[in-house]
Amino acid sequence: MEAPRIDSGRIAEVSRGLERSEVESRKSVFSVRDLSVAYRGKVALEGVDLDVHQNTVTAFIGPSGCGKSTFIRCFNRMNDLIPGAKVDGTVLYHGEDLYARDVDAVEIRRRIGMVFQKPNPFPKSIYDNVAFGPRVLGMKGSLDERVESALRQAALWEEVKDRLKDGALGLSGGQQQRLCIARALAVEPDVILMDEPASALDPISTTRIEDLMHDLKREYTIVIVTHNMQQAARVADMTAFFSVAVEDDGSGRRGILVEYDATTKIFTTPSDKRTEDYVTGRFG
Amino acid sequence: MLVAFGTLVVLLVDTIVTGWPGLGTQLITGLPSTVADEAGARPAILATLYLGAVVLLFSVPIGVLTAVYLEEYADRERWWNRVIEVNIQNLAAVPAIVYGILGLAFIVHGIGLGRVVLAGGLILTLVVLPTVVVAAREAIRAVPDSIRQGAFALGATKWQVVWRQVLPAAIPGIATGSILALSRAVGETAPLIMVGAVVYVPFNPTILGQYTALPVQIFNWTKLPDAEFRTLAAAGAIVLLVIVLTMNAVAIFLRNRYRKQW
């Protein structure tokens, strides 16, 4: 996807985000220090330091191959599932090291939900999709209420309440993605990671997902990877810009974190030239 | 292609024309006899159904578990997993008669099971097991990775992902493959002759008793000098064809019914 150009109308939208001081006054959910990820010895991302704060939306933007998707997968240890992936450095989650030896990745994923780029509902009914998480985790309480509450939070309840037993694959793309969000919410996570959640959706569905993020951040901490800079400007409080560094010695291309600041700042007065080039559309 | 199809049609028509007079309740309910007019194939038909049941009972669980192991758990870098894979491919190409000899040595005499339905079923299980494994692997591989990732992201364990998402999604493919394998097993003759499907069984078979199978019965009838037995053989072939084609039709129906939309 081509990087959209900066336009004056967008600045007004940026102002929905919080000030940096406001964000930093909130509790830190993730503290990442000197994080590097390699796949089969090939470094994909190197030397990242940043903090994600509670009840905020944090966006990762940057060109293809900058490691932003690799990075978001470090937060719920989805990289564990890729053979040959190696994560170095520390990721603290509420002060605890996510990669400590005694930490169970399954327990992590229960508390840190994820929504993927392409909607991936299970080939089951709408109800069973949302109920899957609570069922495998053996959560107590009424399953029906849990499903309804998750679907309501994902703004999907009104559209599907009369056909909960229908197959989830019959829903539209936007509905499927909201179903995936509901599915993630049903296990009552603390954080929701979204890896380009709207890149496969039409503009109206995208708007709905973005509105949803504004509502959800009251109760959850949201981290989103996006290709779409306007989307980051619209939804995020903090934005991290990643880029690709090409090594002089020919050891390959690796992702680096260039700048991390309040979204307003990143999109209006970035400190780094590379960020400015990217957000003004001169690069990427 | 056309030649092959034409030959098939000629064969079919010839069989049906020859066998038509032999078809009747006598064939399906009667006991074998030396008199063509009184001969039937009830024990053979029943034994064939039992054999099919034994094959399903053993080949599906073993085949599916093998496929799950190879697709979801095995590390392809390890030599023993590659050995298993190569072996499964090779086993699929081994002639059925070789399985018959193996079965005679190990199952009939080795374990001392004797010439019974269970032994025959176990040998047919060996014959079709590679087919079931390959079909189940295909079906499991066809389940998109996004489904696994989605389940993992909710905090499901590997076991839960496999049993609650991957396998249910793969069931149509597994069922189709298993039925096709079963219909092959039901038509096999050679290994059963090896492990002693006797030809004259004037009583209903039991799982641990002597038996004959429909293809063996047909084969035997064609050897008898009396021309009327040839009619019976053709009629028996029609019955066998109906059984096999019905199973294949069920397989095709399942495949179309559950064709996935992802």
C-alpha cells in the first residue's frame, strides 16, 4: 500500500490523541529493552526500547519489512510458534519478564489477546467462535452472557443476535474482523494486539474498527500495527516509527525503531528526518 | 482416456449382462453350495462387511494419529521423522500380496490369531493405512495456519488447537480419504487368499471365526467348471461393485457437502 500524503485535514484528527505527559503518567504495561528478533540467524529487528502505557492506543508504523509485525508478536510470544525464531532482550509485562524461563506462553496469550491482519474466524458458528476461548480456558460463569457481552463490546451484537448459530464464514469481512475482536475480548484480556486489523477491509468497516478502538481503550490497552498512517493518526495516542536499516557490511536489512512519541508530535513535528520523510510521503 | 473409459464400459456391460440372471435374493441370502441353483454368497457378503468394519476401526484412528503427529508435532529436521515419511510413501506402493505374506507370517502364525476375520481385517488395514495417512495429512495441511494462530492467540494449548480446531476442520477430508481407502480394502482379494479366507463357509461368519470374502468367493466361482457359476460370479461382481460404488459416492458427497470456503 502506498503511503498517503500529509494533508491539512488530518491534523485536526490527530488531536484526538492524548498528550505525551498524559500517556506517561499512566502505568506502564510493557517495557521493552534492547529487543532483537532473529529468524534462523537472520536479524529482523534490532535494539528496540519502548514503553506501552495502560489504557492507551499505541501504533507501530513504518515501511514493509521494518519489523513492526515481528515486534508486536513479541508481546504475546507468537514468535515462539515460528521455528528458528529467537528473541533477545527483555520485554517486561507489568514488571515481569515475558521471556523468563518459568513463564507459560499459553498463560501470556490468555491475558494478551491478538487480532490478525486477515479476519480468521474459526469454521464454526458465530457463538462457538466467541465461546472457544472461555471454553478452552475453562472460565466460570454463564457462557451465554460472556458471548453476548463480548459481541456487544465489539459492536457486533445487534447484527448477529438472531443468528448466533449460523456459520461465522457467512459474515462479511468487516463483521468477521469484529467477531475476531469479540473472540479476543471474551477471555477478558488485559491487552489487545492488533496486527493491521483493517488492512483487508473496506473504508466503512475500517471506520467501525477505528471507532471501536476508541471505545475499547477505556478498558483495555491497545497496540496496533498499521500500514495506514492516517489510521495511526486517527486512533493512536503514541506512535512508534520503524524503519529499515541496510547494513554497510552487507549483512542484510534489519528493522529499527527510529522515533517514538505522542502521535501528534510524530505527525506534525517529528524530531527525526527519517520520520518526517515517511509521514510526509517522501519515503515508503 | 477414451480407450480406458470404453474398456470400462464394455466390461461393466458384459458383467451386468452375464450376471443379471444370477442376481436375486438367493445370491444375497443363500449359503454357498456345490449346486449353482442353490448357491448364495451371504457369508461372503457379511464377512466383507465385517472386514470393512475392522479396517475402519483400526486404520482410521492409527492413520489419523500418525497424520497428526507428522503434520503438527514432528520436527522435519529429525532423521527419524524423515524415515517415517519416506516409509509411508513406500508402503503405499507395496503390492497387496506382499502384505498378505507378511500377515500370514506375523498375524496368522506369529501372534497365532489364526485364519479369522480379525486377522484378514488387520492385514487389509496394513494395506490401506498409507492411503489413510496420506489423505489425513492432506486434510490437516489444508486447514489454514490462520486458524491455528487464532486459537493459539486465545491461550489454547497445542493439544486444544489440534483437537478442537484442526481436526474438526479436517474431518471432511479425512472421511473422504478413509472411505476411498475402505472401498479399496473391500475389493482386495490377493492378501486374503494368502491369509486363508477359505472358500466354503456354509455359516454366518464371526469376527474370530473362519470366513470368506466376496472377492474371494467370486474368484472361486470363476474357477468352477459349471457354466452357471460364471453367472453367479458376475452377479457377485455386481454386488461388490454396488458396495464399492456406493461408498465412493458417499465419499464424493461428503467432499462436496463440506467443501471449505476459506
